[in-house]
Amino acid sequence: MKILVTNDDGVYAPGLWAAVRGLRQVGEVHVVAPDREQSGVGASLTLHHAVRVRQVTVEPELSDEGEANYPVTAYAVEGTPGDSCVLALEQLVGKVDLVVSGINRGSNLGWDVMVSGTVGAAIQGYVRGYPTLAVSVGSVQNPHFDGAARLVQLIAHQLMEQPPQSGFLLNINVPSAPLGQITGLQVTNLGNRSYGETVREEGFGHDKRYWIARNRAILDGDQEGSDMWALRQNRISITPLHLSLCHQEMIASVESLFASIPAQLLGRQD
Ligand code: MN
């Protein structure tokens, strides 16, 4: 089994290597990840300049095929998480059996999937038809990666035993707790808005600038069955995602709202 591991926290992030250590017991692991922290860049790609890639030396323990372990290779990309996944699948690694993005330090719940670099990288696996996991743990401070690493290993093992007929994208959030304190696993809906932004102004005149932070947790709207709800119950949340953002139910009302526009725009006197 051939597995691509990428992330948005950067190629040296401990969460990524926690995933690698679990996954190399299931198949050969290829790490292709940004050379620095890129959280919050979403699915952005670098299209206006060339992107450099360099091979990263993995710890000696990870470079040889020990007993029941497969080899690991790693590349650092001077670009976004999305760039990393595109370069891996199109050029550096080629076809894989599984794409894993993470393990991210901090949850990616509800509408946060729109700005998440972890999900942004995963989307590039999904659109190419691969089984793809975006994996995060629920805490930025002192995150516990053990539960998430074990979960990813178990999922990879199951996919190897029963190869899926088509690709998919699962957004997985694991409580940041020792494995024994996780209370279950729930397949969930995507919740609503989980974080609000605050803006802080500094400087004066031409030197005026603004800091945007996403530091206001929004706790309403996380109805039972949502990803936020599951994580708050200390359960693992698995949300299947797709990319159909079109709001089907609104099509008729938008048509009637703007019914007179075509005539005005095109100057017809119908
Ligand atoms: Mn991140």
C-alpha cells in the first residue's frame, strides 16, 4: 500500500510524524508537506511563481525497513498544503492508495473547513479520486496525537483489506486526550460557524495595520449530531465531505428575485 502524508503545519510538525509512525506499519509512506507552518491558507495554490522542493532526511529509525515496517521518504515544499498535495500526486510520488492530511494541531470543525489548510490539501487528493483523510486533534496546546495516529493506522489497514470502489473525503477530528479517555466514534454532520474573527489595529497614519485572529469560539448552533457536538462529548468525529456548495433549495427564489434583471441588462423591451 502506498500512502501520501501531507499537512498544513509544516514538514517538521510532530502531528505529521505521529501519523507517519503509525502508517508505516501498513504501507510505504511518502511525506510531501510545506516547509513551514501554513495553517489557515485553505485550498490556495501557488500559480504565479515556481515552487521549489527539497528532500528531507528522515530519522534513521524511519529510513530503513525494519521488522513489519515500510520505508518513509520526505519532501519539503516551498509552497502551500495544496501545492504539496498536487506536486506529490502529479510528479513526486504518483498514484497512491490513500492520502492523509494531518495530523493537524487544533480542530477543523464546521465552516472552518473552508479556511483549513489541512482540508485544503486533502481536497487535492479527493478531486483526483483517492480515498482521503483530513485529520485533526482538538487542541492547539499540548496536543495528544496518539489516538488520532492509531485511528489513522486502523483506517489505512481496513482500506488495505477492503479497497474502496471510489474515492472519498473524510474530515476527522479526534479529541486531544489520552486514548483511554476517548469515549467513542461518531459519524457526524458538518456543524456551523465554529470560530469568529477579531481584528486588532496598531500603528498610526501610513504605518497603520491590522491583525486578524480567529480566537472567538462560537458555541451556539452545534446541534446534536454535528462534528462540534461529538468532539465536545469527547468522541471522535468523522464527517464525510463533498464539494457541492451549490444551494439547490435557493435556486427558485434567486430566479424570482432577479427575474427583471435580464431585460434591464440586455435592453430588451419584453
Ligand atoms: Mn494547521
